[in-house]
Amino acid sequence: MELSPHARALGYALEARALTGSTNDDAAAALRAGASGPLWIVAARQEAGRGRLGRAWASPEGNLHASLALVAPCPMREAPQLGYLAGLALLDAVRAVAPQRAAGRFALKWPNDLLLDGGKLAGILLDGVARPDGRAGLVMGFGVNVAGAPTHAPYPVARLADVAPGVGRERLFLALSDALAERLAAFAAADPGARLARIREAWLAQAAGREGGARVRVADGFLRGRVAGLDGQGRLLLETEAGIETIEAGDMTIISRDDGE
């Protein structure tokens, strides 16, 4: 497992492990212990991988399990929206390693998934960390189905091997470390007053659910509509028959133009 030359030149470090509980937990522990970051933790296998809302994440060998520890990458009020930047970087990476003809088969799904042909290819998990020096830490975690995908998932799944059978987790990580270093460098150099809006605009251009639409499970039921954008706080804007709904949290299902109810 190797970092890209660009990431190394920017001061990124890497710790590769054969087995761990959770790379996100390891990255958070490193930040609490005083790591200055940016530090990647990558494991061949996880025993306690987790996704959003504490859900278990299957972590077999052959897939990519990687987390990046960052120190104060932005004001903490902006940190949740860096999940969209992470999604864009992962999209950059898979498109860099997959055949060009497959580029249009990938899409981003709110709030933190990468899709391949409508199936979940990857998930992204952000964790905030309190550091002893008072500076905030942020962990970006990536779980990508490279060689295998869960067999009993309650939603469609995909694996990178379906479109790029010769690409292993090492090559994907090399591309991801490069893409994320580039995206974070551009974020740091951008006008603070405009950078989040640019991330949201770039994310929307790659988002699933803009055409056929989406169904979102919220606390009191379901909403159906078209993905219309993200507001200034990163919340989903869903265009429904009743108007624009602003959604802070929920589970989304993509509806193709050919799907019925």
C-alpha cells in the first residue's frame, strides 16, 4: 500500500495494517494522541467496521478500508460538508482507475454513498475528534467494495471488479490518496466565502436522483421527489409535488425513470 507522490510531497503519512477493529477509530485515536496529520490509516481487514448511524460495515479482505486523520481542516461548522468533498475525491479516484467507458456509471448518493449502476459501491463516514491541544480533528473514512460486496444487504450493491476486474485495493488507494490531497489543497486555497458553495455545486452535478427522482425515509414517513440541490448547511433539497422539502437526515432510495411504485 502506497501514497501517491503528490500526497507524500504535501506531507501526508500512511500506516498500513493487516487487521484492525476500525480504521476510523484508529485515526481518531491517533488524533487524540497528538498526531499532527494528515495521516492515512489503511487495513486489509476490519473486525468492527461501521457505517452511518453505527451500522455494521462488512470489511472482508480485498476491499478498501481507509481513514484519513486531519487536524483543523476548516471551521467545525463547515466540517460536515467535507463529506461531499470526500465523495467527489472518491469519484475522481474510481474514474481514474476504471475504464473510460464506465465513467458515466458512477454517481454520488446523498448523504454519503458512491453508486455503480445504482448499487452501493462505497460509503463515507466522517467523525469529529476532540484533541488535547484544543484544535478540532476530523476523520474521513472510506469503505469501498473492490473485490467483493455483501450478499445479504437490504439494498442493491456493487463492486469495482464488475467494471475494473484488474484493479485492486492498492491501486484504488493510490488514486484516492492523490485525488483527496488535490481536493483538500484546492479547498484550503479557495475563497472561504465561496468554497462550500462550489463543493455543493460540483456534488450536485454528479448526484443520483436528479432525473428519475428519489424516495427518502424520514422520521415521520417517506418523501418522494427530485434531488434539487443542497442548502447552505449541506441539507438535501428535495423537489416534491408540494414544493421544496429540506431534509437534514434520512435514508434515500434512487428511483430510475423506468421505475414505478
